[in-house]
Amino acid sequence: MKPAFLLLLAGLDLLAIPAAAHHSFSAEFDGNKPIRIEGTLSKIEWTNPHCYFYLEVKDDRGNVATWGCEGANPGQLTRRGFKRGNIKLGDKLIVDGYAAKDGSHLMDARRIYLNGKPIFGGSEGDGGPGGNSTFCGTCASTLTARPLT
């Protein structure tokens, strides 16, 4: 083979790496396990292909666990009205979403509440379960890190 063709093939292989690392909702999260967590914002990663933010969440015994909350990419979030400065480290948040299939402290974040007010809500057609009926938007007293009922 010619060296230029080999270089082209190598370049195409490198372009495929980010796509291979990306996943669908159903590959990682369980649409039948809606959860709500409540905690203090400890970290934000505003990156592609997904933004992540992390909450320090206390369980019923007072133990603290760090929960990762996965969102869309920065461009999609911005177009939906959720901007980088909407939440700040130390904010107390309530997050509705879907639990990871592997049982880890990771969730697909769908709705975010700050001071009892919704500041972001997912939309239908975004790859996960749609509609607002799964979550009680007015029920801020749900226990932390447990399935919603």
C-alpha cells in the first residue's frame, strides 16, 4: 500500500475513537429505575460528549457518598436554557434522573432543582424516557438516593 493511503486509514481510525466511547441511554442507565438525590454540588465538568456534575449526598445513616450526574453535551444544554453558571459549587440541589444499571453512584440527570425551584428539565426525544409524569416536580421531600415511588 502507498504511505498516503496508510496515513489516511490511521487518521480515520483516530476519528472513530470518540464515537466508540459514546453510549446510548439504555446501554448505561435503567429507564425503569427513576431516582431522586439531594445534596451539595462539589464538582462540575462542562465537557463533551457529556457534562457531569457531582453531589455529596448523605444517606439515612449520615454517610456521605459522591454521586455523578450525567447530562447532555454543553451545546445541547445551552440550547435548552441551562448555562454553565446556573449552578455553583456549594449549591444545594435536588436531581431527578435514572439510576445506572451497574448500581454505581451514577445517574442520568433529567431535572434539577435549586432552592426548591426547577432550573432545568430534560425533554422528550433526548434519548431517555420522556415526559414529566415519571417525577413529582413538587415533591422536594423525597428521601435522598432512593427510587421514586
